Amino acid sequence: MIPLVPLQKQFGSLKRELLTEIGSVIDDGQYILGTRVRAFEEAAAAYVGAAHAVGVGNGTDALLLVLKAMGIGPGDEVITTPFTFIASAEAVSQAGARPVFVDIDPETYNLDPGKLERAITPRTKAIIPVHLFGQPARMDDINDIARKYGIRVIEDACQAFGAAYRGQKAGNLGDAACFSFFPTKNLGTMGDGGLVTTSDEELAERIRRLRQHGARVKYVHEEIGFNSRLDELHAAILHVCLKHIDEWNDRRRRLAVRYREQLDGVPGIVMRMPDPDAEHIYHLFCVEAARRDELMDWLNGRNIQCGVYYPVPLHLQPVYSGLGYGPGDFPVAERASQHLLAIPMSPFLEMEEQDAVIAAIRSFGSGGR
């Protein structure tokens, strides 16, 4: 099977260094919020160009903690995209606020800034643009609108560590940004982990307090908080992987170019070109297929793993039926959910494996011969 993401290869390539770091963590006996977390936070902040980075339990917690730290809760609205993993809206709901959806751009699959203003109300407190599949949203346009209405901007950069927009790294394009280190991410660990980056010192300090039961001083709790901390073991793994992120992302981009060249003109297959202002890092490489489910079966039958991201847009999820949305409200997102298919993409995808994927898609496009 050619996997969608060959995690064993990725972590196996660093096995010796990772085992050394893991051994050091064991020997030190310091496992929660120690020197390795601080070292990784400092390195990650420097990488994205933000003043602060705060390690947390996972990407969903990162979003929730930012919302809570901003004072967003019941009675408030937060605008985001309906075409993303549920965590982008779930965190809004967990904070007690109401998610409000805006349709996506058909070329980038990101929130469409041209449709944003009509969704803003006096209750709107924040916008969460998602840098979907590793491509930053059009942040200049989004930030301009947010400033006009006095609204905060929270980047959901969970799929975009290392991406950039107009030369500026994701993680430093809004008031705060949230990252996930789930194993399949471009920068991932062998478990869960998350990060918040911001240049707002007051916001960073409150998130540090909230992640540890609302306490700055042990056993002195200033507010109700959470237990959401990046641990030393995962921080050590991430710090090792961070040294390789640019190399890995460059490899993804080269593979994406090759996919575009080799699959151009295949009947029934559409590949959208990346935004020229964005530095796409291809967390996923997706094609639009007129016969998506048939193509998926065809590839699986040839031992090629693929995946649908995302089969049900958020406004049509059962859990959000109470928001009042229905089929046809966000047609671009709905169409994407019916046609997009992710094919193998990883810095450890071998050329022969990519050739096999390309050959299988071509044969499908030519009638299954």
C-alpha cells in the first residue's frame, strides 16, 4: 500500500536523534512545562516571527484557549469557513459562542473575503480563517475587514506550519494563530500537541495561565482554566523535527509541481493553481474529480491510499442543525465536499510511488484501461 502519509518513514528518518532526546527526557525526570517546552516555544516563535509561543495540549485546545483569553463567549459570534475540520467551529461552540459560516473561494478552498462583510453583525467578535491544506487564506483582505469593524483575527494554521503569505509566515498574520502537532501534520509529533503564537503579550500571558488551571503560581488559581499543556517529551520531538521543516516543505512543493505537470489534462481531473501570494506547503494535495468515489475505489484497488477532506461541510453536520443552515447555503463548499480527493503527499513519498499514483490516475482518466 502506498500510504497517504508514511509516518514510519518520517519519524524513522530521525530515529537515532529522537531516541537520544527521549532518553534525555527520561533521565532528567522533568516531564511537564520544563526546559524543553520553553526551548521549543522560543524556537517556534522565532521561526514564525511572533513575540510569543505557548505550547498546549492540541490544536483544538489552542483555538479554544485563544477564544477564552480574548473574552469571547455566550452571545458572541465568530465567523469561520464551513469547509474545514470540525475543530475550527467546535472550539467556538465550546467557548459558548455561535459559529457563523462564510463560503469558500473555489480556487483556494479558503474563506472567501469577498463574502465576509455580509456575515458581520454587532455580535461578531472574531474571524477564524483556516489555512486549508497548507495554503494561507487571503490575510490582507481579511485583516482589512477585521480592522474596519474592530474584530479580532485568529489564524487556524493547524495545517500550515511553515506556510507564508506575501513573505510573512503563517502564525504571524493575525492577532493570534493556532497550530496542531497531530502526527500527520507537516510538523507533527508522536501523539497530540498544539501551539498558540501571538505578539500580544497580555494575550500570551493569559493563555499561559489558562492552560494550567488558571494559575500563574502553583496552587494559586486566579480563574477557571484548563489542563492543556504541551509535555516535555513531545516538545523534544518537535524541536528535532523543526530543524527539518523547511526541507520537508520544499520536498512537498516539488512533488506538487510534478503532480501538476504529470496530471495536467487528465479527463475528469481538475487541479487548482495555488494563490501566487501564498507559499503553499501542501499538508494535503487534493484533486477535484468528476467521479470522485469511483476514482477512490480505483486507487484503493491498486494499493494506493487516498482520502476525502471533507465529505460533509460543517453547516450540514448534524451537530449544527440548530444553526439554521441547509443545503445550498454554501454551494462552493458543498461542491468541494463532493469532488475533492487527497492523494499521497509527504516529503517521504518515493518517486516510484508517485509515478504509480500518477499512472493509476491517468489510466482511470482514460477509461480504466
